[in-house]
Amino acid sequence: MIEKHYPGTLFLLFSLLFLVATANAEIFEPNETGTKSFKSQFSSTPDRVWPGADYWTNPMEDWRIRDGRLECVTPGANRNVHLLRHVLGSARGHFEISVDAGVLDRGDPGSVGFRIGVREPEINDYRSNVFFGEGLDAGLTTDGLLVLAGQQKKLDSRPRLKNIQLKLIGEPDLHNFRLTLTAMDLETGNKIGEISVENIEGDQVVGNIALVNNHDEGNARFWFRNWRVTGSKIKSFPDRKFGPILWSMYSLNNTRAEEGYVLKMSAQMPPIGEQDNDSVQLQVKRDNRWQTIAYEQIDPQARNAVFRITNWNADRDIPYRLVYETANLNGQTIRDEWHGTIRKDPVDTGNLTVVSLNCQHDAGFPYGPVTENVAKIDPEMLTFHGDQLYESNGGYGVVRDVEKEGMERATINYLRKFYMVGWAFGDLMRDRPTILMTDDHDVFQGNIWGEGGAAPDGTNFSTSGGYLMPPEWVNMVYRTQTSHNPDPYDDTPIKRGINVWHGDMVYGGVSFAIIAERMFKSSPKNVDTGGEGRADLVETPDYDPEQFDVPGLNLLGERQLIFLEHWVQDWSGASMKVVLGQTPYANLNTHSGPQGARLYADLDTNAWPQSARNDALRVLRKGFAFHLNGDQHLPTVTQYGIDEYRDANWGFCPPGISVGWPRWWLADEVGIEVQKRPEHGLPNTGQYIGPFGHPSYLYAVGNPSALDGVNRYHRAHQKASGFGVIRLNTEQRTIRMEAYRFLAEVGNPAVDNQFPGWPVTINQLQNYGNQKAGFLS
């Protein structure tokens, strides 16, 4: 099935060019700033999880500063700490790396030391090296082995490891490099041992530098202090800091009320400590002077500060900066600033460009081609439609058992995965309104059937109803991702005190409804899908769609339907309406997963529950509302049907940023009857009766071309990853949809940029059905 879908000639040519480019790419950017030295400041750092702006810790929940030392608090394999602003450059200079260390828990087996030249050759990004890079190990094992670059030397006796110093020296020889690792006992002043390895190839000593607690499997735990890096081969990149202000997100809403425009902004912070300052300043630049307009406290669990400013002047761009000041244990003030721009409301331009993003599997992290192309487009607004993270992102597993492992550990486990979002997209989010919506994986569930906040009815993270994680933890997630969004329409919490985030925003002359399409949805426990597989999937063809249309089931829930009834009638400040949701109101996948398994119906789509889905569309089409969504890992443009073909709204599901779980719509291959194929004649398009009995008109679909590739970025491209754009013209009342592939080059017509069938342009009035207005332009 999969092998039948090949990329076009242009894409094959582009792939070859991409391989050549990456093979010959410089390992580091040309702005590296010359020789610099590094010395850790652990001794003056307050106790906390975040060790400072110079580091990324893997995994974050297993490290902390305590009593002036960096400690690994949980044993396990390959716990490591990367330097971010100092790396081994491509020059042939020398270097010296040293650290003091000591054992906290010997827990044989175990090891302590360094990893150098950590990089992922195909993807040129230091952030990528942190998660996917490989390098040369250097260290000392608890049973008395010195290990260096694949070689080892047994010591005469088992080392005490109470207080040692490890020093690694690299020196260029005639053609390559010579490495020497020395271990000293700092209490006795005696050398423990030394090992040297020659003929190390130059490209093996280019990349990140890391401390390692247990290079391989191990149960030992160590502390570290006095980490030093120096030499002519060391390069410094001062801008590659991680915190203390990580990134910002904001929304700007024309409320049409006494509050005028309302600016909401969140400042995301790392896990600072109790001795650190707990507030952030928001400053704006007026008359060429910075003025503080607000202070806000940092939430102790979500680690963000949220600002709400009314009567904002939205008729011009206004520079802003977030300021955070704290003191170290030496009494020195540490100041950090994060700069951005609050853009003017483009209501008078008649055009609003929105880039739509969803599904950030770390297989494509840090999504370089996507972020570069979005920057080229320079949209007025960003929307993230859910799955900002997956449980596997960043490695090292997921902490779900809060009762056993504690709320704080589960929170840090989530935060480090969420921090990858800002690390990739922070520079885009700082200068434009950004709306985030959460979905299932954001709250560590394979699928979520929220049932209004109900307690879980089981432990299956794909099919159990309700929220499986504790309400306090869920609210922390919602605060990190949605607290900068416009105010909820009705902020009354749902069951068990779980907070809501559905509401509206008017910006650029467009009214957006932000809805939570999973929060109230009923679970599959209410119906019988048959078979022995998952309860949310129909895996056999012998079923009657009506058997799943059980009375009383929810999709959006009564509260959100009340909100939408109000929203579709309120046209204040807007001439067009867009619904921002999580998934299509049509079931458009015939095959799913790495093996391309045949599926017949998927209850996770918003095609189910049928009656609840139809009720929602009947409301939405009254506002001629266009539906922008995500989740399916398969780009589609669909006009929904309720009673007949094309009698409801249009929906656009852009490609996922980085697809993990692939899906296909191969209607032609499996013999699904099609009517009225669009004029472009592309396969697998036209009018279909969907798996739940709905009449649907599929105008365009972007199936994966393959599941393999020469590197992570190429695989993402083959698996139909990318991003979407909608261009709203409020004067002509048109909506143009664009679906870009992961390795697109926006602005380069020689590259296969968009999926087949795109771009697509419709008129606003077509969102009430074609019998009421116009046809596809």
C-alpha cells in the first residue's frame, strides 16, 4: 500500500540537493565568537532544579543544584548535562576540560566523566545535539576502569571516588588529535590514573561538551563542581542561553467593551528556586524610554508569570521587554531581558495571514525548515492546535504516577518537554499574537475523552474516559499553554476543578472562536466498536454507523454550544469568523500506523459522536465560520456535510509539524465510492460517505510518500509533515489555504513546496453550504 505513493521528480531532485547541502554544511554557524573560557558557578547558585542559563540537563527532573554542587538525584543510564554557550569548534586548536566530582551513591555499576564532540552530523543545530547527538566518552567507572574514546585502562585498585578531579586534554598531532584523561584524588593529592588515545579524527572533537553520570547502564549517582573549559578550540555563542526568561507568548483582543484592547502575555521561566526572585516585570518603550507597566508573580508550579493589560494602544507597533532580576549566593544581581514587539492590529489592511501549526513530535526537532519558512512568510498571527509535545519527546520516559513519584517530579517531566516548544518557536512567538490549544498528548494521554473533567474510568491512556492525570497537574499544563490566550467565555471550572480555556478573540477584523473539542467529549465506553482491539477504533468492515450514534453523547458540550451560539451572532469589530479547534469534523483516514493498518472508523475524530457533531456544525455554519484544526497527521481540505453533501462549513487540517504516527486516506485503493471529483482530478478526492455516515467533500489530501529517509528532517518530509497558512482577505471575503511540506523553500518556485491540490481559495459565504452561496474559486 505505502510503496505506491512516490514523490515527484522535483522532490527527488530537491532531496538530492538537500543531501549534498547537509553533507557539506559547516558544523557551526559563522557567527561563533572566538576563543572563550567557561567556569561553572554552582557554588554561588541557590538550591534549585535549573542549574543556570549555560546548561541543558537530561532529564531535567534528575538534576538539581544543592549546597553549591550540581547533583544527579536519580540513578539511571546516560544522565548528562550539556553546555550550551561553549562548544568544541572546527579549528585545530587545543582544549582542556576539567571537573571535580564525588560519589553520592556508589550503586555499582556506574561511571562519571565527560562526553565531547556531541553532535548529530546531518542536522546542523546545537539543540539537536542535546537530544540526538553522539560523541566520545571519557570517564572513570566505579569498578576501576578509565575509559576514553572506546579504549579502557584498568586501575591497580578500586578508586574511592569521594572527591576526585577529572581532566581531559585534547591536542592536535600531525594529522588528527591526541586525547589524555587524568583522574586525581583531591583529598590525597595522588594521581588515580591516566589514559591517552591518539589518532582521533578531527570531526570527532567538534560539537557539544557534556558531563555524564553513568555513560551506560548504571545505578551510581555523583555530584559535580568547578567545571572548567578552556583552549583555542573552544568557541563561544553568548546568545545560546537557556533562561532565566525562556520565551513569551501573547494575544491581543479587541473586546469592543470598556476594557478596549486587552493584551495578555505569559513569560515562561525555568524551575527557579525558593531563594530566587519570584516576579517578572513587563516594560514598554515609549518616547524612546523604557517604562515598567506591570509586575507579576511566577506561578510556583507552571513557572510562568501572566500579565493582563487593558485599554492597550493597538494602532502602532510597541516594543516590549520582560525583565527578571535575581541574586546569587554572593549577592550579585543577575539581570535578564527578553525583547519583542506587540504588533498593531492590522484591521485596516484588509488582510490577515495566519500560520497554523500542530503535532510537534521530536523526531523533527528543532524543526529548522519549518521555523525558517514561517519567518519568511512573517505572518500576523500563529495558532498551535495541540500536541505541542508527545510523551516520548526528549527521551527518558514520562512520569504519570504522581502518587509514587510526586507532583513536582511529574511537573518537571512535563515542563522539560514543553520547553522544547519555546526553544524551537520562541523567536517567532515573541513578535506576534499566538494562540495555543491543548490536545491529548499535552496532558499525557494517547487520546482524551474529557467528559467534562470526569475522573478516569480506567487506566488505558488511549481509550479511558476522563482526565487520567490529577486536576492540579492538568491545570498546570493549561496555565503554561493557554494562560496568555484571551479570557475564557465562562471561566467556571468543570468537574474536579479543572480549568477551561474556550473563548473568542477579535484581531485583524476577524473573529476567532477558540474551542476545546476534547474537554467535554464522550468516551468510547458508551458504544461497542466490536472486535478485540482498541475501543476507539473500528477494525472490521461489518458495522452499522448508526450503532455509534447513541443519544446523549457529547462533543463540544452544552457550555461551549451556548458560547458558540453567542459568538456566531456577535459581529462586533469583525467581518469574518474562524473556529480554531483540534481535529476535523470528518473521519478521513483509511490506514494508520507504521504498518499502514486498515481502519474502518476512528472515534477520535470529530465525526463522532454523529448527532453532537451535527449540532455543532449547525451552529457554526450560521456564522459562516471556517474551521481550522489539526491532529490527524494528514493534511486535508474538506467541506463538511450534515444532511447532504456540502451543506456546512469548510475545514482545513494542515500537516503536522513533525509526524510521528502516519495516516493515509486511500479511498481509491480500497474501493470507497466517490462522486464529483474536483476539477484538478487528483486521486482520493471527491464526495464520499464517511465512516460514520456523513456526506463529505474532500477537495485535497496530502498522503505520506514514504516512511523512511536519509535523516530526521527528510523522514519528516516523507511522512507528510509541514505547516499550514490561511490568508484571510476581509475586503474580498476570501480564505486562501496553503499546505507546505517540511522541506519546502517558501519563495522558491523550483522546489516542490506545497502538497498536491493546494493552494485552495474559497469565499466566506461558502461556509454555509454551496446551495446558499457560490462555488470554489
